[in-house]
Amino acid sequence: MIKDQLMSEESPRRDWPNQEIESGTLGALAHLYRAEVFRSTHWRTRLDNTTNWAVVTTGIALSATFSNKDASPLPMVLVGLLVTVFLIFEARRYRYYNMFRARARLMESDLYAPILHGRKVPWGSEWSKMLADDYETPHYHISLVRAAGRRLRSNYSWILAIQAVAYYGKIAIHPEPLTSFADVFARAAIGPIPGSFVMFAGLVFHLSWVVFAFVTLRLDKIYREKRQSPMQAI
């Protein structure tokens, strides 16, 4: 399995002589490129599926919460936790997608683009060695933290923002529009858990993902500046 391959020991680098790519080799590379595009597309679809789960569960929670004025806002609290779990799932899937996409992108930029410009591409140059090394010792090109940050900034920040607005909106208008700030804590209480604690926990939760999004954005910029391989820039 690929997970076992990712943990395999590093193979020794090989020094290959530069030579022009033969037509048969170019045909094999074309099939290899198609395979990598297919794999990246497959994992991209799996990413979209996880996002769809998050959207659907949020929609169900919204329907349950706003179905009537006496409905509890608890589903909106629970869906926030569930969306976080989906984000972790999606970050793991994104690491696979990123690996296959990086290979395809390397062939696009260092093989096909020069060919389309009418230039000869030597076989055994840096890009082919880089690709061969990645096949011999497959590994992720992005950490789980950075992957989660990317997916959070792309999709999940919007879902979590809607969840937060809906939760506080529910408290503000049901069962009757708020007339005093003291009512907020009374409506936010969950069983024996006081409303002040629930509100504080919610505030910390939402501030934490906002900070996480900005921190991982900064990490992405740092890694791009220090990257040792074009594949790490994807």
C-alpha cells in the first residue's frame, strides 16, 4: 500500500547521463502523466466529497435549529465539532492529492512546456531525477498542519463562519427577540453547563481557527521561500 511506501527507507540517488528523450520514452512519460492526472483528479474528488459532507451536515443542523422557535441551538454547537473532524479528514486526503498533483505539475512545467516552446528536453536532467527520486522514495510534500490550513482557508472558514452566525442568530431571535444582554447566557446554557461557559468556549473555538488560518498562511509563505524542490511549491 502507498502508506507503507511512504514510510520506506530512502533509496540511493543515481547519476544518469544527460541524453535526448527518445520517442518511446516520451510516449511512456505521456502515459505516466495521464496516470498522475487521473490520481490527482480522483483525490480531488474525494476532497470535494468531504466538503460536501460538511455542507450537508451544517444544512441539517440549520434546519433542525430553526425549525421552530423552541428548538435548541445545540445542533449548531455539535456541527461545529463535526465540521472540525471533517477538516482533519480532508487535510489527510489533501496530502495525497498534493503529492500526485506535484508530480503532474513537474512534468507540465519541465517537460511539456519546453516541448511546446520547441526546445529539446534532455533526459537525465534535474526534473527527471527529481521525479525518479519521488517514485523511489514517495513522501508527502506538505505537513498535515499546513494542509489543514489550506483547506480551512479555502472552504471550511466559510462553513464555520456560517455556523457561528447561525448559532448566535438563533440565540438572538428565538424564542423571542433579545431585550437584555443577560438573556444571552440563559439561552446559551446547555443542561447543567452555564451559558457563560458555553459562550466563552464558542468564542475561543472560533478565534482559534481564525488564528490557525493566519499562522498556516504564514507557514506556507515561509516554506515556499525555503523550498528545495519545485514539487514542494505545489
